[in-house]
Amino acid sequence: MHNDLQTRLPPITISARDAAKLRHLADAAAETYPATADFLSRELERASICPADRSMRHVVMMESEVSFRDDISGQTRTMTLVYPEAADVGASRISVLTPIGAALIGLSAGQTIEFQTPAGGWRSLTVTDVRNHI
């Protein structure tokens, strides 16, 4: 059912600044959170890297406030994507080192991504809005 997942993944764009930090984070987390670190690494490998001086106003990047819909449950959430040390689910701050955070990085409004969770289930998220405070 999900054999062609790689060909159906949406194109993503990550800033050069975020990409360097995220590569380091994925490498550092490889032993502690192997599945999520591997997922984040794969996302970084397939991403188009945007020069740091180019505007990415409508792309999910670090510190973006992103609204997204869980396509299975229909639930909509708004979260800020942050590094692990700043994560606080109660304050709607989600770590990029979670399956949802790694899935959202680099997406734009209207894009959908389907991914496998560490528990083996499948999730599908659609970005409905991106707000960057830059």
C-alpha cells in the first residue's frame, strides 16, 4: 500500500541555516531516537536547500507557527516548530525531533505528507497555514 511513498512525498525546502543545525541534531540523536533521527535525516537529504538570504515566508521552518490537519482524525492544530530543548506541548511548541515535527519541516500551505510513525502506524498531515515571524 505504501510502497510508492517516496515518489509521492511532497517537495520540501529548508533554509541553509536550518539544514546545518538539523543535520547536526539528527546525527546527535541517532542513538537516543533512532527512528525519528533517521526520518529527519531522510527529509534533509531530499530537501531543496534555500540560501539563507532568500525569503521563505510560506515554508515551515524552525520557529514557524504552523497550522495543520491530521487527515485521519480531521483534527486541526496550530503549533510552533522548535528545537527539542524549547519543546513544550502545553504551550503548543513541538520539537522537530518528533515524528510530526520532522514531517512538517520544509512543507508549505496546502501540502500533505504521509509518514510511518515509530510504532508502525501511518499518519497523514496537511499544512493549512504557515506564519513566520521574520
